[in-house]
Amino acid sequence: MTGTDGAEGEGAAHDGCLEVEEPGPFTTVQDGGRPGLGALGVGRSGAADRAAMAAANRLVGNPERAAVLESTMGGPAVRARRPVMIAVTGPATVVEVDGTAVGSHCRVLLRAGQVLSVGAPPHGLRNYLAVRGGVTGVRGADGSVHGPELDSLATDVLSGLGPPALRAGDVLTAGRAAAPLPSADLIPPDRAAHTGPVRLPVVWGPRDDWFTDGARRLLVGGEWTVTPDADRVGARLHGPEGLRRARGGELAPESMVTGALQVPADGLPVLFLADHPVTGGYPVIAVVRGAALDAAAQLRPGDRVVFTAAG
Amino acid sequence: MGTADGRHVSGGHNDGGDRVRVLAAGDDAVLVEFPDSDGPVAPAVLPFVAAAAHDRPPGVVDVIPAARTAAVTYRAEKIAAHAVREWCADLAVRATSAAAAGTGTAGAETAGAETAGAETAGAGTAGGPAEPAPEEVVLPVVYDGPDLDAVSAATGLSKDEVIDAHTGTAWTVAFTGFAPGFGYLVGGDPRLAVPRRTTPRTRVPAGSVGLAGPFSGVYPRPSPGGWQLIGTTAAELWQPRRDAPALLAPGVRVRFERQGPAA
């Protein structure tokens, strides 16, 4: 077997299993995040599309919230340092092993030395690469070593917790497989239509009363477009016109949730995603419903969005 | 009192601002809004958070204080929304009366956690050991900040008087936010209330001690920031590997201590 290194002698819990050849535009390690630490100023963070993370982990027999790689608009390319089982989920995309397409949403066994690369998805934004045993840490090309902080490996771009975005030469360590492989070795990718706008249901509030009736009608009646100003913190939206307030004054800083549509003074909403700030000072007109947060996390610049409200 | 059917929990006047409201914040969070006060934080926020720490039903994930609100997040598959709202409403009513029964002032001092502990015990839910005294943290500060002159000019105090005012009273962590380990401190000398800088700095060094409005705070790590910087502390505000990663958690009292050469 090639790629043996000293760490493997310390036991399989932390062996170097994948080496990053190309990180892609922006690839981080993500997991279930850090729930319950909001009072310390620490947001949950973790995988932006949690269902896609869970699916990738299930395919390789991991717990659903084991650490995975989250790529943005394609990448990474990784070289196996030992035989390793992986799966890529998220939007359907081209996955190649040594230049041969093998498909996403299925289990792939890499032999030592083989290079797996994830192409940019034609729709959607973020792909998830799970490794059997789960990612347990990053040994940086610069000699740095990154393990869990506050029981999580998630990179929180806002708070600075977690390993930095992957770079070429980084080595990912993986743990021991915890459970047998499931009988299913592929799952259908999301077949949602990609021709029209993405529909995201919202619940009003907590500060919908800060806005005019016209603003509320515009939020759910208008079509919004994701601007290039979109990352793991949030996505800025552009629409027919700004959402107007019904009252003046400043909001005292208050807690923000994932999916919040926070409206700054210019009236253009910001959709808060996984690494959103724990507190904010602009009113939230509505919050995207929990079941739609994974779809919201796959919005990419240029995508059109229609918000819907029940009742 | 304390029904949670609607947004408005406790009765009161017709207009908002003088009663507790429980506001929906998506499918798995509510925002508990406390009556207004003249101070920088509503007096009931910290009593609410302290009481919540003793009496948290399964499924509640986080209770996050802010200036006039506390957010309660929960796992919708483990606890029903109406159960969360009822729990919040009940706790909020008790926290509000605890705050009102505290020192009798609307200032930040009422926000001390001890009143909440007493009220919780009185309501028969705690039954455990007495509430420990609030933790006090002493932060040694070298008062060498680049905005000390500006603060002196804005307040009409000499630099030494600014420092004496900053070190002369105990502050309390009202809530956190902005960055891990960043605490919004209230209860300081009111003469120190200064506006933020007109143009925020793109990089404030870690350990910088700042003032903004009624708040003081310490930047745990290098970041942009618009507060008026008056000094520097070597204290480690944020250490993820420590048992309590944030030195300044809500409810903690903070006393600044002058260290090193005179300004």
C-alpha cells in the first residue's frame, strides 16, 4: 500500500486517508456543528445542507452528523493514501476517479493512489463528500494540526472556529468505521425542477410588524434574486424594490436564527445560513421554514426565489 | 396570567413595550421579549436566562440573552411549539416579577442573576442548593487605547478620570454576541457613554477594551470594530479548550483593574 505514514502506526482512529490535490473554490470540513452555545456567542454552524450531509454519511455507514467535506461550486480533488470508501451527495454532479466518471450519490471505493474529483454542479451550490469512518481532523500542508473545537470540526467562517478552508497538500484523517455498510449503495439525487424559481415557505416574524402591509405582500408576491454576495453566513437578495418599514427607530440587538430574512435599512433582505451571527440589529420580517433550509443552502448567485407563506 | 395562546403573554396596556411577548422565530425558536426599560438591557432578561438554566424541558437546545429579548431554540421533533411557548411565558412572568422585586430600579444592576435564583426557589421549582454568588472576573488593563483622548474629549473627563470611572464600578455581562467570547458589559459609570467611532476600524487587536453607548467590552480576537478603544488586557477572553471557553458569560460580573504606567 502506498501513502503509509507514521500516524497510521498510532492506530486507525486518525490515519491520513485523503490528501488534497486541489481544494476547489471553497471546501471546508463540516459536521453537525455546535448547537447550544449561543449564549457564548457561538453559532451552530455545521453543514449548510444537513440532509445532503446525512445522506452522504448513510451511504458509507457513518453516523448522520459525522464530519464530511463541504465543497462550493465543485472541487475538491483528493488522492487516496489507502483504500477508502467515499460518497458524494448534494446536487447531482460529475464525480470522477482518475478521470473516469463514476457518478454522485453512490458508494465509491478508492484504491490507494487514486484521485477522486468532484465537478461543479450544474444546479445548486454545495456538495458533500463523506469518508467511511468520518473525517476526524486536518493535518495542514503547513504543519498545522486541526482537531475538533467545542466538540465539532465545523469551520465557522464568522467566528473563526474550526480548520481553515482546505488547501492543496492538506491531509484528512479519518476514524474507524462504526457500523456495517448499509445494503443500499446508491440513493436518488434530488429531482427538483430547476427551470423556475426556488420556492421557499416562510413563517412571519418575529419583526414583521416593523414593516408595511405592502412590504409583506412584496416579500411573498415578488420574485427575488440571489446576488453574488452569498456565502455560508448568508445570501443577499435583490428584488423588485426594497421592503419598507412601517416604523422608525433602531432594533436593540437580538438573537438571530438560521433562515431568518433580516432586512437592513436598504430594504433588501439577507437570508441567514449556517454561519449567521448569533445576534443582529436589523429586524427579521420572516424566517424560512425548517424543512426548506437545505434548499436555501443550495441557492447560488443568480438563482430566483419565491417566498410563500401559509395562512 | 401566563397563558401562551397568543403573542401577548401577560396582560397590560394596549400598546406593546410594557408586557412580555413570545414571538415566533421560525419553526424551532421563539423570541421572548421583555418590557422596555430606560437601561441598555431589559431587567428581566438575565433572571429569565438564569431561571431557564435550572428548569429546562428536554428538547430545548439554547437560551440566548440579548438586550430586550431572550431567544429559546428547541428541537421541534422533541417538544411541541406550544409547550415551549407555555414554558417561556411562565418563566418570563416569574423573571419579570423577580426583576421588579429586585432592587426596585430599572437599571442594569437589577439584572443580577441572584434575584432569579431567589425567585425560582420561591416558586418551588428549584428546591436545590442556594444560588451561588455571581462570579466576578477581574481584568487587568493597560489604559493605552488609541481613543482615550477622544473619549476624554467626548466626556469632558481627564484621561485619569476616564480610567477611574471605568475601574470604579463593577460591570455585568448582559449578553454576548458579535464574536465568541465577546460580552456586552453594562452597569458601568454612566458618564462613560460615548458614541461609536464614525468610521469603524478594519482591524481591532485582540484584547482591546472598548466603549460604545452604555456598553463596555473586550475584543476576544482580531476583528473589525467601531468601539472607542481605551486600553488593552492580556486576559484570555476565549479559549475553546477551556472548560468554560468564554471568560465573560452572561451574568458574570467584571471589574477592570488599572495595570502599568499612567496614561
